[in-house]
Amino acid sequence: MSDIYEILKKYYGYSSFRKGQEEIIQNILNGRDVAAVMPTGAGKSICYQVPALAFDGITIVVSPLISLMQDQVRTLVSMGIRAAYLNSTLTPRQMALATQNARNGVYKIIYAAPERLETDSFLDFAANNKISLLAVDEAHCISQWGHDFRPSYTNISSFIEKLPERPVVAAFTATATEQVKKDIIRNLKLHSPYTTTTGFDRQNLYFGTFDPDSKIGFLRNYLSQNEEKSGIIYCNTRRDVEMLALTLSSEGYSILPYHAGMSDSDRQHNQNEFIYDRTKIIVATSAFGMGIDKPNVRFVIHFNMPINIEEYYQQAGRAGRDGEPSECILLYHGTDVYTNKFIIQKNSDNEIGTYEERQRQIQHQLNNLKLMVFYSTSTEICLRKRILNYFGENFYPPCGNCSVCNHESRSHFSRIRPLIKVQDRSGKPLIADEALLERLKKKRSSLALAAGIPGFAVLSDKTLRELAARSPLSVVELTEISGFGESKIRRYGQAFIETITDYQNDCKNDF
């Protein structure tokens, strides 16, 4: 078993763990099941990837969405970690090859959809190999009281019981009430798990709610001030998605639609255009989101009020996963309430259960909708407090980073507000050379294009900013930059050193 700090530094380029990570990892390595609630962007994946690399055997990660698996595996491979995914996107030949490689122990980490666990071939592979850890990502999907229930998740425990030796089981989610956490522990049959909630607050996110006379007018004004930023606009209906995408793209904005009514190929194409930064904005229904691991999303705007706070926070949490200042804005109108009530009733008609059970579920969802309305129309209570209180966490305002605490007009978005300072791992404020930062971004783009991967898979914006602030000129100095692990130094280190050197020489020649 390897030292977890050596693994963290070698593969991830970090010298210390974030809040809660080390305790979770140590419990897993000690053979204890885990149920962890951690906010989006808090580093949940490290909590099961580091133990996976420390254990002798294989780690299976159950993940609900294909795009999430692909993003995670692409990132792991770029870091020099042997990983693969098994899902419906693979051809029969690719599936056979990947399964054979898995049997031969080629991969340390294997991502699979919950439905895959029910197949004879996957169970045969798992039963004949040492499975050290089974990690369940987006574990709230196992609860009928959660906002994104997936029936296939309820079969995970039966898969575990069929294995000749029970692995450690670790469940992770970003949004879960007390009821959902209890469901996760019960339905996965966790053994005396170490449970932790590391806190839901994400200080880098600004929260704002507005009820402008014209939502489209608000959007136009906002987007005109944020033309270079990447963002997501959520709508409740496919019609609104198509309308916004058509209207805004015709006005010159870099924007594409995404909803369940589109073909698989069109959805995949538009998603890739967004992830690879070839389009700046995606406008989507709730079909888009949980599987997106794009760290440089700078804003998430809800064109309509979501159905509950869990769904809202899950979607808004796509912003600022890299820790950089980002904005979460909700545009409210009274008609959103009626639309959501219609959706609740329609979904109930499709549910299995007795009439009484369906009525209880409807009432539960209507109560959650009421709390969402309170949030959306709040003028006196801090928005951050409303969110955190919903998840059972105390918060004492003012937060200084929401529209209520900043006393912003309910109809206009104020650009004058405090920004969270970005710091390096020692806590010192980073002051980047903006001209150098632009050169580093161009170099990252060229490297990403050559490798066929998104720019953030090369280096994050945060790492680039630290490079532009510290200007390392040697491989030794690169090892001190947060996010530069051994594999990335080997692949990209010299290219960035040369970019910094060329920039400094150009600056000298200017004098």
C-alpha cells in the first residue's frame, strides 16, 4: 500500500488534502465503509481515486452518466493512471477488449453504469478479480426522496453480495438531506460507515435572484458583459431551450442547445463543443448537468425557477468547480410556479405505487417547491443561509456574496460586489501577470488541440494563474506549482517553461 501523500503529489501535483479528504481516505484504507456528502468542487473523486491507487486490487466506480465517466477517465489517463469505462458507447469489439484488459488487471480504476453491474459478463469479471473498493458516485440517485432517483441504483447492493469477497463500499454525493443520507446507508447496506458532511458552502460562488421585466433582456445585458466566459443557461422546457438558443445565436452569441428531445448524436456533439471550449454557452434542460465535469464554468443562469433547492444547487454547483469566482443567477417569474406544479403532477402520473403513496410524494414535492419559491423571492434573508439551512447546516449572514446581502435591485444585476481572492496552497494571494496568462492560455489551447482533449485536461485555469504569478523557469520550480503532477510535468512542463522564457525575453527586448 503506497503513501497517500506520495500519490497525491505524484499524480495530482498537490501537497495537501482539502477539508475532509484525508479522513475519508484513511477510513477507506482501514477497510471501513463511507458515506460522504461533499459540495461540488470539493474533490470527491480524489477521495476514492487515491485509495484506488493505494490498494492492491481494482476499484469499481459506479457512475450514472456516460459523459461523467468519459471525463473522469480522460483526466485520469492524462495523469498517468490506468483507467477505463465500460458503457453503451463502446462497440462490441471495444467492450470485449476492455473487459479482457480488466480481467488481466490492466486497469486500476474501472467506471461502470449501474446497469452494467447486472450483466453476467461484468459479474464474472468482478467475481474473478480482487475488487478492493466499490465507489458509488452521485449516491443520492439511490433514494426515492432524492431529486434524481435512478431505480438501477437500488440493485448495487445485490451486486456486492454476489462477490466472493466484499470490498470496501464508499458512497459520495454533493446534495443530500438527512432523509436521503439515511436512504443511501440503508439501500447500499453499508457496514457501520464513517459518515461525514464536509459542508455545503462554496464561498467562491455568488448567488443572485432577480425578477426582471424581461428575462431575455436581462440575459442579453449579462452576456454582453461576459462574452469571454463559459456558462450554462438552464430552462424548464425544451421549447424555452430552443427559443433561447435560436434567438441568442442569431444575435452572434456562441451558444448551443441541449435537451432530451434531441438525437443522441446531436446532444453529444453540442456537449463536446462546450467541453472543448469551441462554444462558450450551452442552454439546456435538466437533462444536462450531473455528468459535466468542466471546471471553468464561470456562470450558471436559471432562466426558470427549478422544482426544488436540491436540483437548483446541483445545477448551480456546475459553476466554479476550480475554485475561481463564479456566478449563480436565478430569474424568477410567477408563471414558473405553475409550470413546476404541472411537472410534479405529470411525473406522479408515471410513478409506480398506490394512490396514497403517490399523493404523499406529490405533497413532499409541493412542500419542496414552496421552499424554492421562498428562495427565489427572498429580499431579506441571505440566499446562502436559505440553501445551507435546507441541507441542515447553520449559517450566520451576511455572506457578502449574494444579491440579498449586497442589497441589489430585484430587477437589475449589480456588477459592483466583492470578489473572493484566489490564493495558492500556502494561502498567499496570487497576482498574475495578465499578459503572460494570455500566452499561457494560448499554449494550453494548442497543446489540448494536438492531444484531442479539452484545455482544462491539460491544466486548470487556477494552475495557469499560479504559473503567471510565479513564472517558474525549471522543472524543479514546476513541482511547486499546485496541479502539476509528474505526468503533466513530463508531458507539458517544458512547453510552458519555454512560453514563460520567451515572454520574459520579449519583455526585456521592449526596454
